[in-house]
Amino acid sequence: QRILRLAEMCRRLETEEEKVLPFYPSSLAEWEQQDVCRILAASPEEPLARALQDYVGLERFWQRFNKAKLEEKALERARAALANRNRHLRELLQQYLAGAVLSQKVPRDPPPL
């Protein structure tokens, strides 16, 4: 119940895209969606199925949680790629600066005899 209340409070902080677009479009055909709705509307007979009905409201929470985890992993990979590129660019810069120092040590015009 606490998670559901927090989700309701956070609803106003969502972006317009999050409010309008669903996170996961269904890949089910029309007739499959109708079957799912019919099955969900019927009251379950098994005790486990009845217990799971109490947690149907958390489905949206888990969708958002999983989406946030996926975005976090994508950002971690992007950060690692940027760190690798930064390291490579620093190495190139060090090579360039080392070459510039060497060229300054070599005299441009030999001294006259």
C-alpha cells in the first residue's frame, strides 16, 4: 500500500511522455488481448492466483522499475565508452606533446662554422 501511495504521489512528477505513452506496447494480437481480458475478469479458483490479484497494482511499478534499471545499464555502458575514448584521446595528446618537446630540442638552423 505504501508503494502504491508513493506511486500516486510521484505521478505528478512524470513527464508528459511518460503519462501519455505506454512503457511496453503489447505484442499480442487482438484476439489474444481479448482472451487475456476475459481470463483476468474471471475470479481465480487457485489460492495462489487469488493472492496474486492483490499485487496486480504493482505491475506498473515493476514496469517502471525495470525501465529505470535498463536506462541505468545503458548509461553505465555509455559512460564506460566515453571514459575509454577519453583515455585514448589523452594518450594521443601525450604523444603529440612529447613530439612537440622533441622538435623544440632539435635546433632548426645549424650554427654557422
